[in-house]
Amino acid sequence: MHFLSDDPIAAGQWYAEHFGLRVRKGSPDKRYYEGFQVGPASSFLIDNVNFIIYPAGYMEKQWPGNWAKHKQFEPTAGRVIDHVGLSVDNLDETIARLKTEGVNFIGQREKFRKTSQRAIMIEGPDHLSIQLAEGHAQKE
């Protein structure tokens, strides 16, 4: 998954701090590939999915008209990509820990429609909505 951030190194550090992930950080210097700003960047794996956080400068070349209208990140709720979902073993323990770490909660604990599975929404770096769902998907 590719994300954009005003500060990719700090965004990666946020995931490391709150979810115990090993984050790979590149050089803190600006880097370009074929005219696109690709550094500084950071990345990490969650369940074999690679999350790469590129600098917002990437957007300036890729979608100049779109970026010119915004110039800053806005909350993702209600947009085409509304949120990212992560699973946790124990939602109550995770909520308690994240509250002590100062994470911003943007929703209440709730059950998925007609199921017993519970989830809650938090705000990640650059206003990304992240849903924390209790339990892990099981392969049949």
C-alpha cells in the first residue's frame, strides 16, 4: 500500500511506536526518481502487506491539479479510501494502551453489523482513519 505524508519518517515512527512494527527508514534527504519525489520515505510490513510512505511532494508531480486545490492532508473519513483496517488480539487492552499513548480516537467501540466482532476507529498520521478490529481473519 502506498501512502503520502508531510513527514514520512515521523509517520513511520508513529506506526513503530503504537504498533511495535519494525520500520525501514531511508535517507532523510529528498530523493527523486524520474522527476517524482520518492524520499525521504519509510516502510513496514503488516501481515505480508508492505506499507510504503512517500513524501507529499510525490503528489505535486503525479496529480498537480488535485494537490494545488488542497495543499494539506484532510481526514479520510467519507472519501473513496475511507480507512485502513488492522486487526488486534484484544481490543480493550489495545484501546487502553493507545489512550495512554495519546492516540486520537475518532469513534466509539462498536460491533460490526449482525456479528459479535468489535472495532473502533483511530486517527493515524496525516489524518488517516484506521479501524482496529478485534480478532484475525481465519482461512477455511
